[in-house]
Amino acid sequence: MSVFMSYFAPLFGAILSDSFLGKFKTIVYLSLIYAVGNLVITGSSLAASLSLSNQRYLALLGLVLIAIGTGGIKPCVSSFGGDQFDLPAQEVYLQKFFSIFYFSINAGSLISTSITPELRKEVHCFGRTTCFPLAFGVPAVLMIIAIFIFVCGKRLYKIKKPESNVIVTSFSCIYHAIKRRLSHVSSNTKKCHWLNYADDKYSEKEISDIRTALDVIYLFIPLPFFWALFDQQGSRWTLQATLMNGRINFLNWTMKPDQMQVMNPLLVLLFIPFFETVVYPLLAKIGIKKPLQKIALGGFLAALAFVLSAVVQNKIIGEPIQVSAGEGQLRIFNGFDCNITINSTNLPVYKLNSLETLEIRYAASSNETSLPIVIIADSSCSPNLSTLNLTSSVSIVEGKVTSYFLTRLEDKLELKRIDYFDDMTKPKNGNPILRILNSDDLSNKVLTIKDKDNNTAIEINLKPLTTNTVPIGKYKAFLDKEFIADLNFLPASVNTLVLQRNSGHTDSNLVVIEKGNYIHLAWQLPQIIAMTAAEVMFSITTLQFAFTQAPTSMKSLLAAVNLLTVAFGNLMVVIVSEVRYFENQAYEYLLFAGLMVLDMLIFILMSCKYKYKNPNDAVPITNDEQNKQN
């Protein structure tokens, strides 16, 4: 929600800027609030004498101040920078300014995400092994220095004062126009635009400015969906990365899933000059040079990024477990720490070593085939068994897997069938499956698996058959504090843990039925590259479009509306994260890609009749008027 606030607050910053204080004063005052917020968070990390709850309240206050400050200055900074250019003479430089502006934002993001964690964990201060005060304090000091430098340059800036209370005037004009339009519904007097019904009270320039602003805001309606996709780099794509291998052997280092997000600002820094010097000139040669065309192309690139993420998700999950046509599969899990021999008139003689698993593919008829078998336990099993022989039968069905667990009933051999058919379908979300087979004397006990760093502990209540979905990773398994085994679960793997009490101790064996695909994190690079290219085309161009097409009196307001699309996109992510459309995450990615394409097609239709504002036009000509002239 702090991200939502940071992108919702620009609306209030724009109102202050365009209606009361002007851009310069708004930036200074709200930057001070931002700096105070940083200092409050720093203070909360220093206040060891406070209770934990009070520290949290203090940190929350700091976050609110930061959200208000950063959100308030966002629309003013870009529009204040744009005010320094003379249009249309310096229009080329204006476009470069917005690229450099966005470059600076991402350079700051890259530096902060790289250095701040190091300051926190590598520096020891105040008797602690970490130094949060330094990690929070450095940005606070840098912000104060930035404010000082900005204020010192005041005499170099073009500072435009607000002409009037833009927000009040705009809403009053719209209300008055609607009221008069409804009262003239039966009148023969028709206006070219519904806002022109306010011409008895408001000037032509005021009406024209509001019409121009509404035309731009109208085109912003489809844009939040782009940001809903973009923000999933930090949610769904990071979850996808948790199913992938981040090991870089030549560096002897393992990349964490969330560290892939650093690639975005890094690529932005590389792409901005590349797009300015290579991509945009090439696009201009094929007729793609207008801002709305670039925005639409950026949207389509975002859709491509999600198609690529669906391909990666399918690669992680891999092919489903299948049994060949005309065959049935039989599995027998040996729960004993001794050798077992299996005889059958229809099968060869099989020997199962201690805790081993037998897998047989058998040409079966379409109906269930019952095969008689004789099981003979080695003499070393005698401490656990009074009888070493068992005559039983197993079933094999074409296209199916039937599994049995060789265990004991009291002191006799027992062959338990595992369900009717062994449906070991891999989960479509890519997480591993863990099935536990245990002897009856272990039922109702608790198996605890802990990851190697002891950050995660999962407790599983044992039953004769237990199936769970577990996170990937390496674990140590304990049964009533007794160490059982080391476990390693890979993405989209199907695992069976066999547990049985033998001769006063618990024997275990992890049988990996399907290994899954532990692909490298580098597989995410194509989708990250596509999304970053989309961001460069989409975000920078909307900044430029909002500034150049906004009336002089509403530059900050339209910049804020542009940022508001990011806020609503972030809100969409919060809502979508609570909804699961498909079991298979890949299908969900494809759904998002399809919706993004549809969203951009709607945007293209909406923008077809848009007439770009010429900076030389004193009073912009609106769509309806131009249509009348044509």
C-alpha cells in the first residue's frame, strides 16, 4: 500500500503546485517532508529504548511522510524540468530531457538497491551485527544535500507561478457545463462540445484548457493495465524465480530470486541511450514516431514479455508423467532395511535391496489385470517379522500406475495398495510434491522438515498416506527430534518419502519419481529484456506526452494523472494476487498477455481521432471542432 500511496499522493502535489504554491515551492516543501520521513525512520531504528510496537509506529509514521513527500514531488519534478525549455524550438531537447530524467531515476534505484543492503549487513554499529541506522541515515543525509543544491540553483530556473485555482475552476466549469447541457436538452441550440455550455461564465481559454486536459486524461484510461503487468516483476516473476536455479559456478555465488529485479534498472540505463540513438530512428523510418504509437508498441512488448514468462513456466513444469500406450506401470516400495525377493509366474524374479523401489512396465490389457506374486524376505528381516513369506496379488492397468507399499502388520509382511490408482500429477504451480508412506506404528507422529538455514520449519502429521506441496530447497527431516534424513526438493518434482520403524530405529528413503526441470535463472532474461524495453517506450513517452499535451496551467496535474495510472496498476496487482484464475501459472501469464493486447487495441481505437496539440496554438483546437472543419 505504500507504493500505492506514493503514486496516489502526486494528485495532491499537483493541486498544490498548479493552484497554490507553484512547482518550485511545492518541490522544496514536500522534499523537506520526504527528508523528515527518512530521519524519522532512522530514529526508529536508533530508538532501542522504545518498545517494539512503538518502534513500528514510528517507522510507519516515517513511511507515511516519505510516501507523501515522494508522491507530492513526483509530478512537479518532471513538469518543472520541462518548463525550462522553450517550445517548439527546443522540442528535441525536451524529449532527451525526459529520457535523461528517467535514466537518473533508475540510476538512483540501482545504486540504492545495491548499496543500502550492504550498509545494513556489512557494517556493525551500536553493538549490533547489523546497522539499520546507517542504511536509513545515508539516504536522509543525501536528500538534505539534494534539497540544498536545488534551492541554491533557484536564480537559474524559470519559475512559473500558478495562474489560478485550477482544480476548483475545472470542476466548477465541468459542473456548470453539465447543468446547462441538461437544461438545454430540448433546445435547438447545439454546441460543438458539451463543455462549451459553460461559455456564459468561463472564458474560451479556460474551457479550451479543460477540454485539452480531458482529452489527454481520456487516453490514460487503458494505461493502468500496463503497470499491473509491470509490477508483477516483483511478485509473480519473483515467485517464478524461486523455482529456478540461481547458481553461477564460475563466481561461486548463488543469485537470490529477488535479485533478478536488479536487472530491470540496469537494463533501463543501457536501453535509454540505445533507444535514443538506434531504435527510435529505425522506428521513425517505418512510420512509428508519434508518442501514442510508441506507447502502444510498449504495451505490445509487455504482452510479449508475459508470453515469454509462460514459456519459461512450462519449461519449469516440464512434460506430464505419462505411461506409454499398451502398458501399465507397477511400483513396489520396500519399507524394510533388508533384501526382498519377488516371484511371479507372469514376471521375472526381482530382488529389492534395503528400502529400494521396484518399477515395472508391463504390457497390460485395457481391463485390470491381477498378477499373483510371492514375496520372500531375507533372513536379516527376522528381528522384525515372525513370517518371512507372503502370497498376494498386484494389479496392472493399461495407461495407469499402481503402487504398493511393502510394510508389516504387527509382525507379518503386508502389501498395501496406495489408493486405487497412483495419480502423481505434477502441480502446475511448479512446487514439489512430497508423499509420505509410513508404517502404522508411525501414524499420528509429527515429521518436521527444516531448511538448511533453519528459517523455515514445516510440520506434517503422519497418516498411513500423506501428500503435501512443499517449497523447493534442501531440508533436514526430524521425527520426534530424531534426525531422519537430508531431503532435497527440486521444482515440479514428485517425491515419495518412505518411513518405517525397523529394529528400534526409523529407516527412511526419498524416492524421486519425477525430477522436474531445475532450469537456470538466465531463462528469465528474455522476458525481463522485453518488459524493460516496453517500460522505456511506455513510461518515458507517457511522461513526455503528458507534459507536451497539457495546458500550461495544468502541467503538474496531468503529470499526476499519469502517475495515478501507476497507482491503479499497483492496486490491480494487489487484487489479482488474491485471485487464482488457473491452476497452471503459465495459462495465467497467457491470459495477462491476451488482456494486454486487447487493452492496447482499445487504446489504439481511442487514440485514432486524437489531434496533437501544437505548442504554437494559443487556444488548442479540439477534436469536434477539427472534425467539423474537415
